[in-house]
Amino acid sequence: MKNILLVSDNQELIQSLETIVVFMGESCQARGFDEAQQYLKESGADAVLIEHVSAQAVKGFVEQFPHVPFVALVENNGEASAHRNLVSVIATPLTYPVLTQAIHRCQEYTKRKPGLSRAGGNKMRLFRSLVGKSDQIQIVRRLVEQVAPTDATVLILGESGTGKEVVARNVHFLSERKEGPFIPVNCGAIPGELLESELFGHEKGAFTGAISSRKGRFELAEGGTLFLDEIGDMPLQMQVKLLRVLQERTYERVGGNKPLQCNVRIIAATHRNLETMINEDKFREDLYYRLNVFPIDSPALRQRKDDIPLLLQELNSRIQGDGVEGVRFTERAIASLMEHEWAGNVRELSNLVERLTILYPGQIVDIADLPEKYQYGEVHAYEPDYPEEILERDAFNELFAQAAADEIDDDLDEGEQDTMTTMVSSSLPEEGVNLKEYLSELEVNLIKQALDNQDWVVARAADKLGMRRTTLVEKMRKYDIQRTEDV
């Protein structure tokens, strides 16, 4: 702690506290109760050790400075309890271990204080790609901020699709190498026999097909960051060569004999358990400890499901930024997505959002619109209840269109063709027509045809007519349509 304030009117206690705090290697100031308030208003403090003269006095003092952590000092027979920014209560005479633990609580109170991470425009702009408020993602952000200014080698662990490359890019962006290149290499996507040339480059004529010299990824990343993704898939013989580069900071091109200096920061990532691979002799233990200087665990999406609403918003923003209409989600849809296990993690969520933007551009997505594997709980799709005239008109239009198409079918016999032509004729006869009777007769005729074609199974006939079963039953009652048994 940079500044610890000791508050007491007891000079003997103050001297004892100063001795212990200085022994701990911390700096401190001492003030009486009357002077301490003004001191905190003007200078502040990282922690305050305050004598617990009375519960009322200490409470009134502590509540004036909610952003400052306090530790109350009570006599052995005294009683007090920690609460809010009174983070600890310890008995006098003090012991080194107890005071160390109390100072650690003050440190954690300051470190985790809400709003602290909002400082710094560049960091917040960058961390949009690490969206979320969960403890797991907050830990990742804090680790990235701490390791980025250094040149330490970073090993990012986590399942596929958790955003390990995103973490690596954040480390690079916040480092002093951010003006240099960020070069990613997927060690699992390059055949083992080509990986050495890919990493270190080659000279002209080094092997068949090497018609000219070529820089490797180490050379391209000079002054910047080299991201070795899926390091667990690197062949053992290449692990030896990579270890040599990490140890000596020099390398040679394939077919060359001139050592090249290596000023590159290494960030590695894998979804594999490297310790298990070491036991199986599939990964070198010495390389593991070279890479595992500063490990960062990229959490699986199922471990931070509360971040899904924010991730959906972020993924939509990216899609809209590309000029594509995004989608919005109902609360039921979001709740259902939060129940899924997400084996593919954030990548799976991103693919789902992209699929939904294709299916429902600019629309609102409910739980019934999600693919079946993402539907959890009761799924009741909304079925509109249309007025009868709309349903009837739609059924007539569909049947008339079918009849018109059948007219040009050469397979129809001449009698059926004449009948159908008469039914759908749009010419008004000279003598006129009673439209209501004509439509009723046509409706009865079509209903009977549908029932006959479907062996008088009402549900199938209703489907054929494009109406609900209950609607067809009502019409059968209305027109007194009944099945006549053959004698």
C-alpha cells in the first residue's frame, strides 16, 4: 500500500502501529481523530487503521469516506464487526500475520471497487471484444492489463471457441509493442514438415521448390508479437527448435547459417491439457515451463452464461457494422439461450446470431424461432387467429389458381376441363348471376370434392382447403353436408 493512515489519540498505540507498519515495508502517516478527517479529504489514503474507541464514533467516521477501506483496532475484550468499507476488525496487541491479512483486505477492496475499470478510453474500446460483467471475464481483463506492459511469455488456455486469439490481441494492443506487427500462426493447420520453414523462413535452394528466399513468421513479427495458436499440436522435433529460440533469442533460416536476432514477444494458446500431454510424452516439459510464465484461462461460455445478453448485443453491433440488418431477441429467447451448454462457446453463439440474421433480418426472434436444440422450457409458437373472410378468400384464391393450372394439363379429360373452366370463368353471363348463391354453390362443391378426395377425413380435407378443422366443421353444419353411404 502506498499510503496507510493511522488514526488514534493514543500516542502509545500510534508508536506501536508505526513500528509494525514500517517493519512490513509500508509507508504511513499518523493523525488524531480531529485532524484525520481533514487529512482524508485533502490527501486520501489506501487504507486506514482506526482505533475503535466506540461503535458510534467509528461508524460515523467510516461512513464519511465510502471509497476508503478501514481496519478497526479493538482491545482483546472489545466487540465490533466488519461491514462495508470497514473491511476488518483486529484485536490489539497486533501480530504481523493478522495485520498482513487485514492490509490484504484493504488492497482487495480498492482493486475490485466498482467503476475502477472504466478508466482509460483505449482499454474500454479494446475490451468490447471481451464483453461481459461476470467474475470470470473480469479476471481475464485484469490479467491482461497486468501482463501487457511486460515482455513476459503468455500461455492462454481454454476450450475451442472461447476467444483465445482475442485475448492475445488484447495483450498485444496494450503492450509497448502495439505499433509492431501481430502475427498469428496456427500450429495445427500447417504440416509438420513445413512448419519449420513457416516459422523461421528459408534460403533459396534450401529444398526442392525453394526458388527464392522467404521470411518466416518470426522475422515478420520482429518488434511485435508472435501468436502460436494450438501449440499443443506442434510436432516434438519442432518443439525442440522453438525451445532453442526462446532460450537463445536467435534462429536461422532453413538452409542458412547466419544467426538472426529475435526481438519477438511469444504468446501461445491451446485447448489441450499440456500437463497430460507431458505425462504421455507428447509435449516437452522444458518447453511447457518456458511458455507457462503467465497463464491466462479463457473461460467457457457455460461458465459465464450471465454474459450472453451482452454478447448478443455486441455480436449484433458487429453485424450491423458490416451493413447487415441485425436481429433482436425476446426475453424468453434470451432465457432459453442461457440454458444451453454451448459446447462451441462464443464461436457457436456467433454462428447462431449470423444464421438468425439471415433467417429473420431486422426482426424480433422469439424462442420458437430458435433452432430446436436451443429451445428450453415451454415453447408455444404464436398462431394468429384470422377473420373467416380472410381464410375463405385465401382458400378460394388457392383453389382457383390450382383449377386454372389444371386447365392447361393435357391429362385432364374434356368433361372435367369444361366443368373447371365454367367454375373459374371470370366472364359475367348476359342474364347476370346471383353472386352469393354462386359462391355458396361453389364453396359447397369444393368442400364436397375435398371430403371425397380425403375419404371424408375432416382434418385432411381442411388442410387441403387451407382452413382450420373447426372452420370446416362449421361450414359442413351450415350447408348440411353429410356423408351419404352407398346402398
